[in-house]
Amino acid sequence: MDRRSFLHTASAGLGLPAFAAGQSSDRTYDKGKVRRVGLIGPGWYGKCDLFRLIQVSPVNVVSICDVNKQTAQRAAELIATRQASKKQPRIYGDYREMLRQKDIDLCLIATPDHWHALPAIEAIKAGCDLYLQKPISVDVAEGQAILAAARKYKRVVQIGTQRRSTPHLIEARDQILKEGKLGKIALVEICCYYPMRARENPPNAPVPDYLDWEMWTGPAPIYPYNPMRSNRWRAFMEYGNGIVGDMAIHMYDMTRWMLDLGWPIAVSSSGGIYVDKSGLSNISDTQTATFHHDGLDIVWTHRTWGQPPDPKYPWAATFYGDKGTLKASVFSYDFTPAQGTPIHKDVTYELEQYPEDKTEERLEKHCAPAIRGHMQNLLASIDARSKPVADIEQGFISTSACILANMSAQLGRSLKWDAAKGQIAGDPEANKLLARPYRQPWAHPDARTV
């Protein structure tokens, strides 16, 4: 079967109804139910997600998995201090062994991006509902396979695009955008100006005895061990999709949610390494992407050098309407009408309700309420067997659009997306890039056979 036929066949099966229609914002769930939880990737954000879940539900964390023994042991010890049982979860170095136990109701995945698809599909097939960090995949075909698996096995999958559960952004959507206070919106600018691109150039080193480098690499290309690759993996396209895949997906997904948008019609992008050329990192330090929708352009810009145009909104979305402008970020929103009184709202913190937030290491305190809300929505959706607010299909759309942006920059041309066929229209060369090569013995997931 050729690539075109594969994508057409795969996409044809993705619309099978498995849940109630629409997406729920409900947070009503059985607060007394003890759910068995497993975590694959208990690093920084894996623990952040898990501890927010523990705050809103009496879960029993039965197992965790990490290829780094030190990371896993530290996480197990911390989890024991946070969960009601005070027990340390079992530790695994291979997610397949963990999932074979069939004793998990809900699985959280917060691995490097190149390790999202295979564990997600295996967790779904093992009967788990799923909380999967964004982006859902490193290529479009992986995303198609995860979506196909979720629908086939009727699993609830929430994606970690928690802007959809951020209180002040819900308010901006409901009280500004939905009430038409901006009028006709024809342009949204989304951006990130954080100096987040790694600039180091460390030498290769022996593999630490506590790390399984072969398993860490998995289906990605294998390289000699370098501490920057394992510790700053987002700096490499081999393991993710750069700043577009990390940061643009949040703001693009937020914009689609706020404006109730589906797939882009076309995606165009350009950029490269223009300033920080001395480091080992191979992701762009400067990039612009345009997501074309019907009567609306969403334009992304990231730059890891220089100053942001608006210091109050260095990672944000700006909605331009003929009646006003709305700026929105994780910290606040500002509505400036053409006539009338401006409206400002700051992020909601919940430090008194959840005092653990005050001392938790590396916690983004401004994000904690959104993650809790996201977890509550997931639990409500699991109880109702309905689609959560950041359902896998929405994650697939936002992830794939960002992947298409990187492909456009690589190929040097705009890409027209055919959502019905699940492929790029009239561009065989581009369609070949929708699935990355996998390193043996790992096999790329196939939407037809999950």
C-alpha cells in the first residue's frame, strides 16, 4: 500500500463514534473513587501532572516507569509522601512490562516527545484511559495511530494542553470572544520570545550507569551519549519538533479552542538558526508560521534572542477584531475595545487551597490551577465515557498543524492540508515526511492495525 492509500485508509476510520457528541467542560466526578494510576516519565512535568491529580482525587499510584533509575527512585520516594497510602509505587524500566500487569485504570505519559506514540498506544490497548502530554507525537502518522487506537478501544484521552482549563482564559473566551466584543476577527498573532534555546556545546561522555541510553533513544536515531541530549532533549529535532512543537502548540490550540476552529486549510513557515550558531542544538532560534483558516490567519513567531515586543506578553496570543483587541497569556488577559472601558484579569492562584504548591520544586504555580481543572475534567469524562475538553482528536489537530509548519520550513513551500484524506494535497514529496523513519527493532505504529 502506498503512502497516499495508507493515509486515506487510516483517516477513514478515525471518525468512528465512541463517545457522546461534543466536548465536555464538566468537572463533576466521583470524588471517592480510588483509581489505580501509572506514570510513564516521572520527570519534572510528569510529577507536576501527577501531583495535581493526587490533589483532586484519592488515586493509588501503583507503578511508574523511567529509563533513568535515579529519576525513578526519586519520584517513587516523593510520590509516597504525597499519596494517601504512603506507599512507594513499583518501578519499571520498560513501559511494556509495566502495562503487562493490567492493574492500571489511568496512565499518565510525560516522556520526551519521541516516546509518546508507542507507550500511548500500548496503554490504550491495555485498557487504560490516558493523560498524554503535548505534542501527542513527533510525526503526523503517529498521531493518526494514537487517535485510531483511542477510538477503537473506546478510551478517554486527555492531552496536556491545559490552556483549555485555565480559569482566566475560559473567562476571556466566554465573556469577550463568545459575546462578540471583538467583532470580526481576521488575524491572531501567537508568539514566544523566551530565551529557551539551549546554547551549550558539551562533549560526548560515557553513559551513566543509572541510565539505559539504548531504551532512552528508542525509535529515534542513535547517537553517542551526550548529557545535553538526555537533559535538554527539546534542543534536538530527533526527539521533538523544536519550539513550534513545544510552545506554539499551546497557543495555537488555545486559539482554536477559543474560536472553535478545526483544521487549517494550509500551513506555511520559514526560519532557521540565525543567531545562536555555536551550540549543539539543531532547532530553530527564529521561525514564523502561518496557519491559514477560512477568513482568518493565525501567525506564530518565535525568537530566542533579543527582547519581546511586549514584555507583559512574551508567550501569548493577540486577537485582532474590528471592535477591539484581546491579549491572552498564561498570566493574564487584556481586552482593549475600540470604544469603552478596557478589561484586565490576572491568573488565578490557589496557594491557600493547595499549600503544597508553595514549596513544590520547579512547580509553575500559575499553571497548577489549570492542570487541576484539566484533571478534574478528565475524571468527569472518564466517569461519563465522554470526550474531555482536550480530547485526543483536538490534540491530533494542533500537533499535526505544528508538525506541518516545520515541514513547510524544511521544504520551503506552503502545504495545503486535506483533512478528509489525512494528507497534504498534491505534494507526494511532503506526504513522505508524514511518518519519520524508526530505528530497528522499533516499528512505526500504523492506524490500520492498532
